[in-house]
Amino acid sequence: MSSALAHDILELTLEHLVLVSLSMAIAAAIAIPAGILLTRRAFLQRWVLGFANIMQTVPSLALFGFLIPLPFLGGIGKHTAIVALVLYALLPILRNTLTGIMNVDPAVRESAVAMGMTGRQLLWEVELPLAIRTILAGLRIATVTTIGTATIAAAIGGGGLGVFIFRGLASVDTTLLLAGAVPAALIALAADRGLEWVEHKLSPV
Amino acid sequence: MPFDERLLRKREREGRFELMSPLVSFQQVSARIGQKDILYDLSFDVEAGETLVLLGRSGSGKTTALKMVNGVLLPSAGAVLIEGIPTTAWNLIRLRRRIGYVIQDAGLFPHFTVAANVGLVPRLEGWQSRDIEARTQHLLTQVGLPPAQFGTRYPRELSGGQRQRVGVARALAADPPLLLLDEPFGALDPVTRVELQQQFLDLRKGLDKTALLVTHDVREALLLGTRIGVLHDGRLVFLGERSEFLKSRNKEVQAFHTCLEEKWRETI
């Protein structure tokens, strides 16, 4: 392997990591509070989950395409890629936050209320600790998927390891394809393992 | 009871002058959940120091009545007065911390140790951790769970009976004047149930507590209740002492009589 290629791999891997981490941070910042809100406002569930569901069903390449003509969110470049990746990551996090909290034993919630916990105490001391594993599992699924989907970001100038893959496809160059695919797969594996470990560490019992 | 001047002063400060009002008073309470009427025109008092048992079949509205006491449900008509103040006027968080609550299968927090479960309300109330620890140890000892052995365990490491004991200790933690118990011994095997019922009687003798207990078990009602109220289809069809209960000619009360063994029936 030439040192130029090695240098490129390192650079694009970093770019890929930045793309994924930013997207996941934004997605979590939206989806976890939204999921909590949905447990308090049941009538919103259909609408919000429906929206997140639809976002998941749009083929990823098409979603990137749709975003290009949009003002603010769209255009060519990293920020458009991040918007698309966030939209993809919302559903698993949202759904798992909702499920995790709704699955807290009703008897436990009932006694928390009857003991005189405030809404905030119920959330922070009972619901979130008991739901944390499920929420993190959602985050893990979303992260692993995003690492793969982020390779498509290169199609709209988002950079990352996808650059190798598209270049490799265009020039029928297996080495380039592998230079993109292998690091992406390794990142996905590492993220999966890492988040699994965190999940285990944070589980309440 | 000796005249407690401090209590009177405290009540005066808080603007409460009725010294002898019942601890809990249901005044023509109706409950409607969604489109369904659960309770109709329910009126009764729970006097300080007594254990009133609400007896009824499933769906009779007894749990609904219980949940009206700590303001988990509010009446759709009428009023529930606690210490003379309607639940709609209470700060519900304050009210609930003054009421111990025990439910079937305990409802312990699975991610808290036994000690943390018992010490919860004192902690919410901002007690010093030293006081919480002392209180927790005292209560665990009182319900027959040596704190050194059980304090650091998690609820899933306990038997059903032990969990229920922790549930009772937790309800007593902040020394509330009133206890609400919803089928507290319902999920236990018969032997453990009798043990815990006996322990409840012993505890009550030692502590000056008022209790409102809900059950479908007529033997439990007769064993634990100083008075028994019978709920049927959302109405209070009987309220009286044990001897009156055994003599009653009310149809629903007689339906409960038939569940009793000979030993009890002879006394009718």
C-alpha cells in the first residue's frame, strides 16, 4: 500500500467518524427528548412515529437527492449529509426510548407516584434508569446503521469513506473499494462492541 | 390521649381548627373514568387509629376508592377530605408523602437496593443520610429482615414474602399517620400470607397508625379490620364492625358469608 493511500484512508476515516458522531449526537439530542415527550403525550405517538417511519423507508440515495434542492437544510456538502443521517437515525432511538419507558412495570410507576415523587423525579430516578438499556440499544442500532449509510454521503459531497467506494466503483478498482469498505466495517464493529459495553455498564441491576 | 398543645398550635398556624375531624372522609364521592362510572355517591369516614377494610369483588371499585385518598384519582363529584382538606386543595406531592402505600407484589424499585427502597421517602423529604440509615435499619429489623443481611440486596434476590415486608417497611419509612394497602398480601402463598397478616396486626399494635385496606378476601377483612365496608358495583352496601358484618342480611355481605369456614359461620 502506498503511503499516499494510507494517508487518504486515515483522513477519510476521520472525516467519516466526524460525520457519524455529529449525526448521532444531533439525532440523540432530538430523539431521546422526543421519545420522552411521546410517553407523556400519547396522542402524538402516531404522528411522530409515522414521520420517523417514513423517513426510514425512503431509499438513502434518494433521500440525499431530495435534500439537495432544499434551502437551509439542503445543498451540496457535509451539512446536507448530516441532515439525512439524522433523519435516518431518529426512528430506532425514538422507538426504543418510548418502548423502554413504556415497559417500566406499572406497579413500579404507581408506587413511585404514590410515594410522592414529582414528575421529574419519576423520570430521572425511575423511568430513565430502568429504560436506559433499551434506549442505548436503540442508539447502538442507529449508530451501526449510520456508519454504513454515511458512505453514501460522498455522493453529495459529504466526504468520508464513501469517497473511496464511489471512486472505486467508477474506476472498477477493488483496492479503492476495499479501502472504503474495510475501515467502515471496522468502525461499525468497534462502535457496536463499545456501545454494548456501555449498555452493560449502565444497566441498572 | 393526652392533650397535645404543640399539635394544636401547629394546626392553628396552618389554619386548621378542627381537631377531631376524621383522618379521611369520603363525602358523596362519585368517580367516572372515561365514560365509565366506577363509584356512586360513596360516603364514609376513616377515624384516626382504626383499620377500615374495604371488601369487594374484582371490579367493585375498591381500588379506585383507595386511589382517591392519595389523589392519584380525583372525584368527579363530591369530595375526599384528608385531615379536613379536600384532595383537590392539597399539594398532592406533600399529601402523598404523608401517606404510606403498599400494593400487591410490593412494586419495589428493581434498581434500588432494599435499603434504598425503604429510605426513599425520607430521602425525597431531605432527611440527613445518617437519619435515613438509622430509620431504614430500624424498620427492616421491625419487619423481620436483619438489615446487615438484607439491606444491600436487590428486590429480585428476595422471596415474595420478603419483598412484601420491604414494601411495608417502605410505606412506614417517613412515619406517615395513614397507610393505604391495596391487596397487600394477595400475591403470597397461604402460609406466608398468614404470617404477614399476623405481623401486620403486631405492627399496628405497636404503632399508632390509621389504615385503609382493600381486599377481596373476607377472612383477611375479618382478621385485620376494626371496621368493614363492603363495595358492590361501585356502591357501599355495608359498613360496620365485625359482629355487625357477620349478622348482616345484605345480599352481597351474605355472598361473602358463604366463603367463610364453619368456624366463622357458627358465630353468625
